[in-house]
Amino acid sequence: MLRHLLPLAVLCLAGPPAVAAEKMNVLFIAVDDMNNDLGCYGHPYVKTPHIDKLASKGVRFDRAYCQFPLCSPSRVSVMTGLRPDATKVFDLATDFRKSTLPDVVTLPQAFRKAGYYAARVGKIYHYGNPGQIGTNGLDDPDSWDHRVNPSGRDKSEEGKIVNHTPKRGLGSSLSFLAAEGTDEEQTDGLVATEVIKLMEANKEKPFFLACGFYRPHCPYVAPKKYFDLYPLDKVKLPEEPLDHRKLIPAPALASVTPYPLYGVTEDKAREALRAYHATISFVDAQVGRVLDALEKLKLADRTVVVFWSDHGYLVGQHGLWKKQSLFEESARVPVVVYDPRAKGNGKACTRTVELIDLYPTLADLCGAKSPAGLPGVSLRPLLDDPATKWDRPAFTQLWRGGFPGHTVRTERWRYTEWDGGKKGAELYDHNADPHEWKNLAADPKHAETVKQMQALVRKNWPADSFSYTGGPAKKKN
């Protein structure tokens, strides 16, 4: 089409309606607690045909990392483009507007200022899952022209859920339900339905639509047919050498109590893993519904699609489950960006990128204005050439009560410090040890690498970033 031949500056200029109609739309698809157990990322049996199809059309980022492996801190970081040390959101209760950033211009606000209609359906900013489904939670009203908070059968039938960790609330449990009924009756099915309605209603004007799915966050609820995809006798927990944990500092393993696996048996853990993968496939189907509608409405050739998760998720690695860890499986996230104009579409990118790069990327692609001083950068060069030169590490952090954990990831190395190294350090060589089984931090052969990685940590987290003294993240189910 003609728009493909026009330079980007012309496509994204604000102006009279005829020009504004040529702006690129944004479909911003967020998933909750989804790791990289996807077909397009090489998982041997998890079925995600619709996300895989999107990845085959766009650019799949193989080394993308969150800034804080917990829902609210990560989501606030994405939506403001700022690192957690700037937002001061480290838990599940802090409202950034009422605390540290009353005047910040969020990502959808930047698009509203550029003449876009901005709306969200479901979970984009944090609210308790499943406790606050159907509410606004910690949503930011200044970000949107319109908000929709679906609540489906999964919410009304919580009494049927099997909880293998009954002392834990549903929002932090190993719990599941192979549900009766249709996809469309579930909250995520309703999310897809409402997003499709908004696309239909606003197809004649530029839009920024945020589509926030609730799964695969626990409780792992999906229609029974998705559980049937994964016979329990085929589900296996990660296999790893048990002795590797001897070299891991205690804070690195402190996210799960009782340890390991919240004290459940291996059989119960396998049931939870089966349910987690079933919910991934369920969400994949809802992503497919939304993407199919984009095609049917003839919007695909003028819409930038971003698929992302707020953080990763451990499913037995190192004896751990869920997030709030600085291991690869917790810090790494799936990210796919499809811009129909990009030259690198259909390729994978192995460069190290961060979720805070999404704000400047979308602003760059669509002519919106980013606030000055954002720490992330536009990924446009990687969308055009996924193998182009790129030398930016990724930084992820969390808090263990009154002290921090800081990790830096380059294409080869992960280096982690606990309380500035006073409570331990970790170094993993991903060329030789992609599962992070061999901690090399104390190996004299790698002293120079430790020194180089320490310098990156010190540059990103100067001494004054150790001043937060809050307790453990507040839980809200």
C-alpha cells in the first residue's frame, strides 16, 4: 500500500484528519507472569501457535529483561519508562501518582498528547490477581480515555479451585482449575472480546489500545480443553544437579518458603506446572482472537503490535517457583514487536534489551514525544537489523526486606550482588551454562570478568540507591 512507501516522518505527523488517519496504531498486549515457555522460544511441547505466528511476522527478542521481577514495580517501570529507583515502587501497594511521580507523563499519556485515542482493557498497571479482578486496582486514570475491567467465570467460581498451598492466598499459590464452559466466559476471554469491540469502534482514528491479560498468573484457571493438551504423565519438572545450590548465596533462594517448591510434593508441583502451561495456551488463543480481528478489520498494516510479559517465572528451577528472583527465568521476559514497516521482520534478535526500551521505541515509531532523560532507548535499529551492533546491558533488581539484590545481564554473562556483595555474589557464563548452575563469582580465573561486571553494577546503582529500607513486598491477592 502507498503508506508503506511514505517516510516515517510523514506517517506519524500530527495534522488534519486526513494525515492523522495515517498514523500507526498501537496494540499493546500484556500478559501476567508469563515466562519464555513458548513454542517460538524453543519450548519442546508448550503450544502457542498464535504468539508463534506473531513472532514469525515481527522481531522476537531473545534476551529481553524486566527491571523488577514483581508485577507492580515492573509495570510502573514499563509505563513510565523509568527504572524502579526513580519510581520508588518496590511493592504491590504504592501508587506512583500519589507518592513520587504526580506529574509523570506515562506511555499512553504521550500518545494522548499526540492525538491518539488511548484505552485499556484488563490488567496493565497492577491490581491484585485474582482478588481485584473487575476493579480499577492501582490503575492510572490519567493514562486513558476509556477503561474496561472485565470479570469472568474464573472469578465467580473461585470456590472450585484446587489449592495445593492452602496457607497461601490464591494470588500467590500453587492452585488451578480445569474449568467448564467456553473461553469467552473467562476473564481473559472477555478481555479479548472487549478489545475487539474497541478496535471496531475506533478503527477510523489512531489508537493506543492496551490489552491486559490475567493469565498465566495463578490461580492457573483455563477451560478443560487446554489442560487436555498436556497429559500429566508427559509433564516433567526441570532436571538439574542438586549440588549446584551449594554455591548459591542464601538470598538468591529466599523467594520461596518453605523451600523448595513451597513444600509441595513433586507430583503436586507437576500438576501445577501442567496447569501453568494450560493457561499459557489459553492466553495464546485469546491473543489469536485479537490478532485475527486486527486482520479482519484491515488494521494490521497500520498497527504496531507489542507483546510482553511483566516478568519471568520459575517453575522448579533451583527449587524455586514464581518470581521475585534474579535468576534468568525470573528476569527474562518474552517480547515480540511487529511493525509492518520494519526491515527485520521475521527474524530473532539476540541483543540484550530491557522493558524500559518499549516507551521510547513506540514513541519513536509513531511520532509521539518521549519525556527527556528516559533511561531506555528506541529499539528501531534492531527492528530493521536484529544483528546490528548493540552494547547495552540489562539491569534487574529486587529487595530482600532491608537490602537489595542487583543483577546485570550482558549477552554472555549474568552477575548478581546481594547487599552490595556483602551477602553474596553470583557470576554465570551463559555461553557454557545457560541454566545458571555453576556460580563462578569466587573463581580466580574469572576475577577480571567479576571486576568488569561489578563496574556496571556500580554505575547503575550508586551508593545512594541502597537507601530503601522497606520490608518485604506487600501481598495483595
